[in-house]
Amino acid sequence: MKNLLLIKLLKFEIEFKRKVMYKKAKDLGFSHPQVVNCSQELDILLNKYFKQAS
């Protein structure tokens, strides 16, 4: 049960971070440091998600 809740939380965080990243990319450009940092944070969340889901 705990694992399922963690997976749901990670899905929510991933979708939120993705939306934030897209907005920053639209406003600042894809190579802006804030966008790159957001992308790296998204990568970390995705890695956690796939680790829990497997």
C-alpha cells in the first residue's frame, strides 16, 4: 500500500514539474539555466518513479 501511494505521489510531482518546466522553457528558452535545472529535477523524479514501479 505504501508503495502505491508513493507511486501516485511521484506521478503527481512529475506532472507538476513537467508543466513548470514547459512554462519556463516557453518564457525563457530551452537552454536557460532554470529550465536545465528543472529538467534535471524532473529526471530525478522519473528515476525514482521507475525504481518504485519496477
